[in-house]
Amino acid sequence: MPKMKTKSSVKKRFSLTASGKVRRSYAGKQHGMIKRTNKQIRNHRGTTLMSDADAKIIKKFMPYG
């Protein structure tokens, strides 16, 4: 049997933690920072964990983790 392929868009946007949770970056940080408040920019720094329901969907596209 051929190997299953990881979805390219998922491999670029998400990563798994050691415990198997899905890590993602915050939305709305690519451009247009002048419109955002300083609080928004500050709070959207770094990464966060996805909710369990959404992570379940993402894991289907990452067959090998």
C-alpha cells in the first residue's frame, strides 16, 4: 500500500506537542497591524493550543503526526 500524504496546508500551519495536542498561531497577524489595538497585537503573540473539537479535524490531515 502507498503511504498516506499529509495535507500541505496543515503541515505549514500546525504542529503537534509532545502530548499530542495541536499548536497553532493566532489569526489576523499577517498585515493591517495599524488597524489593530496594541492589546490585540500583544495578546496574539506566539502560539496557542486548539480546542479538542477543532484539533480532531486537523489530526485527520496529519496521519503521521
